[in-house]
Amino acid sequence: QVQLVESGGGLVQAGGSLRLSCVDSGRTFSTNTMGWFRQALGMEREFVAAIRWYDGTTYYLDSVKGRVTISRDNAKNTVYLQMSSLKPEDTGVYYCSVHQRGSLYRYSSYGYWGQGTQVTVSR
């Protein structure tokens, strides 16, 4: 059974960096496309990035391109989200998830969510 655990969030000043990690402690996810989403207070969950399992192709939300890098280590069952030049609008709870079917950019295309990790970017 998939069990996703996110970590690495925290409080950082604008312009700072964070690296988020997501470990699947339940089973190997090497054959699954993985995604990161975020949810700001009072807002809908929003796609941030995804990485395809079979060729490593990556996809990003336009507003994070050039500042965020998604990567994975299949041997460690871990997917990462390296974020730099952080902005206050990046604040939110960040979740990783397993893509099931359909568009990589849609929340409804994913299943198995972790508990999330809070990222707060101060001005």
C-alpha cells in the first residue's frame, strides 16, 4: 500500500530556498508518475510539478518554472522538490501524490496523498 510522507517544509524569507522530500514508505513507486501540489489557505489545491516515471520528463506550473526542480530517486522511493527564489505567494501546504490517470495538471488525476508539509515564505 502506498504511504506518502512529505518533509522539508518550513519558514523562509523571500528569496530563500527549500528542498521538499516525499518518501513512499509503503511500496516501490518506481513505475508511477509523481506530482507535487500545493494548497494555500482558503484556496484549491494547485499543481506545481510532476515527473514521469519512465523517462523522467518534468512538468511545471508556469509561475514556478526556473525556480523549482522536481526529481526522483527510485532506489530510495523518494521524490524531491527543490525550490529557490521563493516568493510569499509560494506559501502553502505542499503535497506529493501518485498520478493515476488523465491530465498531469489536474488534482482529480491523482490518488494517494500524504499529510503535506507547510511552506511559509515571509516578505
